[in-house]
Amino acid sequence: MSTRPLLARSATAVATAVAVVGLLSPASATATTVEGYSADVQRDAVASLVAESGLSESAAVQLLRTQATSVETLHRVTAGLGTRAVDGYLDAAAKPVVNVLDQAAADQVSAAGAHARLVKHSGAALASAQSALQALPAVAHTSIGLDPKTNQVVLTVADAARGTDALLTAASALGDRVRVERVAGEMHTAIYNGEAITGGGTRCSVGFNTNRGGVNYIVDAGHCTRAVSTWNVGPSQGSSFPGNDYGLIRNNTGSAPGAVTLWNGSTQRISSAGTATVGQRISKSGSTTHLTSGSVTRTNVTVNYAEGSVSQLIQTNALVNPGDSGGCLFAGSVGLGITSGKGTGTSFFQPVGEALGAYGVSLN
């Protein structure tokens, strides 16, 4: 593959595979637009919503429009409440829901334009439960993350996990703060041999094109840059994996657009970095699965890969396939994450903001 098509994928993306059924008609595509979304990303996101939820195309467009404002409201309200808020999420209509511990906080949430939900467990109680589980010896093919919709920590155990007795005993002792889910298959990082950015017989997807001091860099998955010292686009300059899953590649090609390839000759501009929110509709683009759409299902997830544990990941309900590692998770023009790995019916992403800050780079 030539260099230019590679780097047109700048924010190339994550890898997931929610099935897309139906298309946004040309009439509705031109009649209403979602700010920050390219026509092709909007078309794919709307088609996915129509297929999954049965919404009309116009209702799906309105939901995407509502989402951007709701995310801003949710983050503003939860920040203002401090420990009186226990996280939050977007509901099925993309409206902000804030979990709170008392009626006074609930009244404050309502006055700020969000829906308040009284819950049992405080943020400290959930954090304590998650920390207790994470303090045990890591068990490969398990994950531990927060589910604000149920006000619980979720311990997910894949079929491939072995030696889980101590973990399950600890989860049981924590009562209803923890829910155990069992899934088929395994959890693993998503590297594969093949094309896209290549080096040492390994294939990953290009991540976010960035710069520092006039020099172009690609922010990618740490498990990719740890495995390969020199790519066909330039040398690896850093890796944080496990623990985190981000890395840096110097881009020596002379081409570093700040946009995601949509695999049909068009692109989606990425103009800022943001924080993922449970319930948020997302898109991703990868060298294996190309452009697909889905939603965020959990945040602050620790995934125990065979290669080591990675914490504070974003989980979505879209599938990642081999070769998509390193690409980006995004919502319209907002970059959210870097593809880390996959489970059965789940995909995991390193938050991009942490990587940008670690390397002192800015989005192109």
C-alpha cells in the first residue's frame, strides 16, 4: 500500500463491527445535518441507529444532534456536584442522566437541565470495590469496569479465563456493588500480520496524526509500538504498555492530515479530543473493518490481556478485528480513543487525551 493512502487514514480507527443495515436516503442526508459530522459518517451512524433501535432516519439525526449538547451538560453537571454525583450516562434518547446520592443533589441536577437518578452506591464505594478486585493477581481474559446504568462494578469473565476462584470469591464478598458477567471466547490485543502500517511482520492501523515543535507524529497503540521499532511510515518513539496502551511513531512521510479515512475516498475531520460517555454513539475506522458505528457501554475499564493489564479503557459494543489496533474512536469531529483490543461482542480503547498529554503532542 502506498504512503499517501496510509496517512489519509490519520485518525484511522478502531476496529469494531456493529452491523449496519439500511442507508440514509439522499433526501434526508441533505435536508438535515449533524454539526461536526461528515456526510458519510452521519450516514453510517444514522443507518446503525435505524437498524438497532428502529428509529426513523429523522429521529436518528435528531438523536445525534442532541448527543453533543447532552455530553457537555453531563460533564458540566457532574463536575459541579463533585462527590455528590456518581458518574452519569446518556439514555436511549441521548439525554443526560446523572446518578446522585440525595434529593438535594437531584434537585440541582434537574435545575441544570439533566435527569437525576437516585442510586445506592457512592463513587467511593464503587471505587473501593473496583480497587479490591484489581488488587488481586490479574487473571487473563477478564475485565473490571464501571456500569453507571446499574450503579455497579462489572467483573467480566471470558471462557478462556483460568484460575478465577479467588476473583469470583472476592466479587461475591462485595455484594451488590459488583455484578459478574460471563462471555464466550477470550480478550486479546488486536495485532495481525498484513498490510496498513507495517513493520517486523506486524500490521496495525494508523492512529491520530499529531505534531510537536513542527515535527509530525502518529499516536498509536502501545502494544503496536512496543512490538515494532520501525514502521513503513517511521520509527517508534515510545510505548506505554501494559498499564496503558498508547505509543508514538515519528511520521517521516511528509503527509499528516488531521482526518479519518472513510474508505470511500472521503474523510472525517478530527478537530478536538474529548472524553467518552456511556451511551454515546461513536464511529471508528480501521484497516480491517473500515467505518462502522456503535455506542460506549462502559468506562474506566481494566482489561487483563495475556500480555498484561491495561486500565482506564473505554468499552464499546462494536467488535474489533485483527489489524485495527491503534486506530481511533471518534464522535463526529471529536477524537475519543485508540484501539486497544477486543473481547466477544466488546472492544476496548485507550482514551486519546491521556496519550496526547503524555507525549506533549497536539492534534493536526
